[in-house]
Amino acid sequence: MATGELGIYNLVKFQAIPPDWPGGFWWHWLFFTVVVIGFVLTMVMGVIYIERRGMGRMQSRLGPNRTGPFGLLQPVADAIKVLLKENIVPVAADKIVHWLAPVVAFAPALMIFAVIPFANGALLADLNIGILYVVAISSVSTVGIFMAGWGSSNKYSLLGAMRNVAAVVSYEIPLVLAVVGVVLIAGSLSLNQIVVAQEIPFILLQPLGFLLFFIAGCAEINRSPFDLMEADSEIVAGFHTEYSGMKFAMFYLVEYAEAVAISAIITTLFLGGWQGPLLPPWLWFVVKLLLVFFAMVWTRTTLPRIRIDQLMAFAWKFLLPMSLLNLFITALQVLAGWPTQLIWAMIIVNFAVMALMILIWSRFFFRLGWGKIEI
Amino acid sequence: MAVKTEPFVLNMGPVHPSTHGVFRMRATLDGEVVVDIEPVFGYLHRGIEKLAEQRTYTGVIPLTDRLDYISSMSNNLAYCLAVEKLAGIKVPERAEYIRVIMAELQRIAALLIAVGAFLNDCGAYFTPFLYMFRERERIVDLFEMASGQRLTYNYMRAGGVSQDLPEEFMPALRKFMDMMPRYMDEYDRLLMQNEILIARAKGVGILTAEQAINCSASGPVLRASGVKWDVRKADPYSIYDHFDFDVPIQQTGDCYDRYRQRVEEMRQSLRIIQQAMEQLPSGPVKAEVPHLIRPPAGEAYARLEAPKGELGFYLVSDNAIAPYRCHIRPPSLINLTALRDMVRGWKVADLIIIFGSIDITVGEIDR
Amino acid sequence: MTVSLSGKEVARKIEEQFPGSVAESSQDTLVVRADFLLDVARFLRDTEGLELDFLNFVTAVDYYDHFEVVYLLSSMKHNHSLTVKVRRYGRENPVLPSVVGLWQGADFQEREIFDLFGIRFEGHPDMKRIFLWDGFQGYPLRKDFV
């Protein structure tokens, strides 16, 4: 088994060939690149269909059911429609920034999938800093979104883009802290190792971490109830108001690709990744991913939207202290050796702690409202 | 040391997903905080008041449909009340009861849209809106049975209604009344206690009672600010004094109270319809009026409690077949007088919510 | 029932305070002279027993030789109402005082009267056209506008 070490990147060791892979390094790379791109695009299509159909049914209407059997070809129809539309660029826009923004926003969404395992050892690059890489890369999309808002030279877009930057910066911290709890229990940053270490899914061991990650993840990817970045009823379409045609398709793809990415990360970190009886591993992975995504669709259809200052107050005053407390308690438990020895005690204690902390914090320390500013 | 900022003007243009029609607002913003707004009207101005001077008294009724196009029955009724007051026409009893049933059904339908649109503005992505539309479909089906139309009914006439109810109307109405209370409870449960909604709407855009009276606000906006004034009780028209119903009021006058007020008013409307249904007599549905009404010279002002507020028609006649002057008192326009004071100091997101909670229809503003 | 106050009664009270202000009074209506409008309006709003604090509507009618601006005032407390009219003879540049300072609800309605009839209201903070665009010539609701 050869390991590749590239010069200044010798801190990052990756496994060049998995144990039973024929062909060598470059075939592995080619195969998984194709798999990742194909997987992302197919999942995005499937996920768009689930969202539209699911939201439609929850709103007591049918959802798309004309194109193809049960409307399954609707995303294909959307894609074709959007490709054929005229590409309008506002005259006062900054051309290069406007053109580059979708690319800068989309690339990180794809890159996240490089480290997500589909089966044991089946991933593009088994980095030993897996989850850290994911967190770092996912912040780069924000630059793309801000470029879109700025380059459109439109006040609505700028408002939307600035809101987005504020939100992403605020929610980055609870996100990362929720992940650290999992990392402590698993003992490694590599995503493959984390999945292998889950004899029981970490959602039972880290319920509060799961909730925090889910909420912070929804906020990072601009989904309801945190979708004020592209709030239809306020700022028309936020940062992608001035986009049409293929570039709009890229932003649309970005939104759903990131949703799939966050669902994939949640599945890997908390739900046991590809583990499960009977079905092949990659199928389990897909099923769990779709379940998490369905939960996201559910919250989108049900809850109203919160305002930007409430959003930030929620991140800094509620999620951050909770995630710190969660980390502290998890660290104590890991030091005492609970994950291996007293696993049932750990589950019960963590659930109790989660329920207690949410109740106490929301009742006494944090209120979601804000006030009027005196002019 | 404060950072120096400069306010900029954001134009929430006539074409916007949430301005409830072609309504334009020029908002001066300092970051996200609203410093000033200037509403710009006139994108749907059709000159209805001038057109009314060139139509016969009966010919104005289709024009009145298009005022507040989501509550056409109320507009028709207000105009017919004004003509009857001017010409001294007496309306038969069955016609009065049918008018009350139609007006209250229309109130429920219009309030459903108001509540749904408000929740939509809050961000609950169309879900409550579509649930409200489910019920509105049933009401609109009832109206279609009676008048043949789904939106602009042209049903009332000076002296009664244009035609009697078909046989399938009453059974359908009974079925509607049986299942509606369950849906009213569902609306209550849906989002009334939701923490996000309470955080968004409570305490936001407060309109005190004195401000409301000074700005001539009326309807749910006035009652949510704590003023117990309902034209159906204070100045009863038609046969509203035969019915037993309450006038709910709220205390604070913020967006949440206006939302609550509308849901409570829907309940009271159901009570009125139930009583009217039981007491419905038989008889003629239209008084004997000539085809071309020629009221004696004079003036009259008739008002009613439309879903949006006090809708009134001021008619001046000079003994001709067309009105000399027909002025419409638009509740939506007058309720908007208070918008500027309600909105200053809040953020853009609140601007949309406050504006949605006043509930306007541009057809009525611009006429 | 909202009681419609008798024009003659109220006219008597007003004449005591502001002699010469009432041009005409009858059972239903009360016509006030334009220069006394603001004083009479303040009197109507603030006096005990009248307290007409709610302005239902403001509108204008074109009677060929004069314009008539009609105000309908109500009182929330006493549940009575009163119709007040002001006449303005002559069609060139009619000007009347504005009651926006007393009842803010007159804001958009006076702009509408200016837009459609051409009657200016002095003291209004923002006297410009409301429904028609700024460069529009003429005043549509006048009887001599085709």
C-alpha cells in the first residue's frame, strides 16, 4: 500500500489506493471523480423532486405530476428550461465578478463530497483531517454569494448578500463546535474513521450536537426558517435577483447541492454513514441522506422566517453557549471513558442534559424578540 | 465612535412579490433600518368615480365590483345601500337576509386571504396561504352557485338582489357551516402560538388607539388597537340589529393583534351566518324599482363594515339617470395614512410584515 | 344608531364662538366659510359634548359655479356625526386651508382632491398629485374635463 506525500503538503497524508482497488492511483481518482459528480447531480435532481412534491403534498396540493410518471422528470424539464433561457447581464454590473460568482459558489459544494465515504474506504480522498477540510471549504461558497450580490449592482442583491455573510459567519462557530463533540468521541477527524467508530449511531450519544448541527447547517445553506437571504417576499430574490439562464441554474444547483452536502455530513457524523444490515452500504447512505433532507423540507414548509437580527442573536446567544456546554460535557464524558464503558449511561445523561438545557436556556436566558430602534 | 453611514433609497417597486398588488414604496434605509417611507399610488387608477357619472345607477354596480376585488359582495352592498337611501327604496325581507349571508360569507373569504397573505409575508412559505385558500374555494363555489361568477359577482341591486338562491345553495351552505368550525380551530392551532411568529409580529408596528382614531383607521386595524367601533353595531344597516354577535377587540395594536383580530372576526361571522340561515324567510328578492332609477335631487352617504374597514359611498344626485357625483370612501387608502409612523425604526423585514398586516387591496386605493 | 347632529343646533354653537363663520345651515348640513374653517374644525373636535374626533371622509363636488368640499365627522365617544361643507366660488386656482394638522386621516384624501379637482390645500405637508403622474395637465373629475 503506497502512500503519497506531496512536498509541502506532507502534513496531509492520504491513502492512494484502498486495499482492494485495481489499477492504481489515477484510476481511483478518475473513478471517484466521476462518481462524485454523477452522485451530486443525480441526488440534486432527486432532491429537487422530493422537495417540490413533498412541499406540495404538505400544502394540500399535488405538486408536479405531469412530466414523466409521478412527475419524476420535472427536474430534467427545469434544467432544460433554464439552459435555454437568455443570459441577461445588467449593464452596470461588474462583468467578471458577475460571471465568476456562480463558479466560486458551486465548486466548494462539489469539493465537499471528496471526503464523504459511500462505503468502507470508498471515497475520493481519505484525508486524515476530513471534517476540518469540509468546514474550511464550505465557507468559500459565501465568497461566491457575496460576489454575486456585489457584482449585480442592485440594492436588493447587496442586502441579500450582506445578510448572507452575516449569517454564515455567525453560524460557523456553533457548527464547528457541534462537530468537535463527535470528533472527541470518535477520536479522529477522518470521516471514514468516524463512520467506522460508530457502533451505535452518534445521534444517540450526541443528541444536542445533532440538533445544533442541523440548525446551524440549515442556516449555513440558507434554508427556511433562515432563508431571509433569498426571502421571496422581501427582497425579491436576494443575491440571485439579477441572474438568469445557466448562471441561475448554477445558483439553484448550489442551494440544493449544499443541502445534499449538509445532509451527507449529518448522515456521516451522526447517523452511522453507510452502516446497516441487508442493503448495500451506498444504498443505506442514500436512504439516510434522503431522510435528513426530508426533515429539512418539513421544517421549511412549516415554520415562518426569522429576521436578520433575530437570526444573529439566536446564533450568538443561544446556539453558541449551548454548543460550548455540549462540548464541555462531552469532553468530561470522554475523559471518564464513558463511550466505551458506560454507553447507556452516556445516552441517558446526554438526552437529559439536552432537554434540560434547551428548556432552561430558552425560558430564562434567551428571548427571540428584538426592539425598535429610535430614529 | 459611531461609524458614519449614509441612508439610501430602496424602491419596492410596483412589481414585487409581496406588495399585495401594484403598490410602490420608496423606502429610505439606513443599513437595514427604515428611516422613512413614501408610498406612491396610482398604478391601478381607472377613474371609477368619473366613469360612474356616465353610467346609470344600476350600471355602476359592475364598476363597484372591481374596487376591492377580493370582496365584491361588500362593495355591491355598500353602493346599493347608498342608492336605496337616496331614492327611498324599501328592501324586502328575504333579500335582506340573503344580503347578510352573502356579506358575511364574503367577509370570511376576504379575511382568509388577509390572514394567509400576512402569514406568507412572515415567511411561512405559502403553506398557511394554501390552507386558507382551500376554504375560500368552498365559499367561492357557493357564490358561483348564486351569481354565476367567482370573483366579481355583480349580485346586489338597488332594492334587493338580482336573482334568488338556487335550490342547491342552502344544502351546500349547511355543509359548509358544519365543517367550518373545525377549520377555524385549525387556523388557531396552526401558527398562533408559534414562537417565531410571535417574535416577528408581537410588539412590531404598534398603532395606539389615539393614533388610529386620528388617522381615521377603521375595520380590523382600528379594533386591534383597542377601539370598540364596528359599523354593524354602532350604526346598524340592513338587518344587523336582529343578530347576536360580539365585537372582539385586542389591546396593543401590533401586527400579532391584527392577525388575531381577523381570526376572531371570522368566528363572529360564522355566528351571524348561522342565525341568518335559520331565520331566512321566503318572499320576493327584489323590490319593484324601475329599470332606470331616477332618485330625487339630494345626497346620501351609506357605509358598511367591509372586511377592510368602513366602506362608504357618497352619492349626489340631480334627478338624472346617472349619479352626479359618486365618491367612494376607500378603507385601504385611509388605513395606510398611519403606515409611515408605524414603520419608522423597524427593519426591512418588519416593513413588509407591518404593511401586510394593514391588508390593502390596490383596486380600492386607486379606484 | 349614529345620530346625525342637527346642522342648525351646531350652527348656533359655532356662531356663538365665531360670529360670521356659518354661511348656511339646515337640518342635514352646515356650510362654513373658508377662512373660519380651521377654527371651527378645532372647536368641533375639542369641545365637550361634540368631540368629533374621527374624520370619516373628505371629498369635493363640482357644482359648475362653485366647488364644495364635504367633511363627514364622527365622534367615537358620543356616536354622533356631522356633515360640514365649505364652498369655494370660482374655478381659477381654488385654495382652502388643510385640516391635516387636526385629523391626520385627511392626508391622502386632500391630495386626491387636489389631483382630481385642482383645489389646493394650504398647510398640507406634501401637496402633490397622488394618482396621476406629475406632469398631467388638467383635473379629471371637474365637469368641464372631457
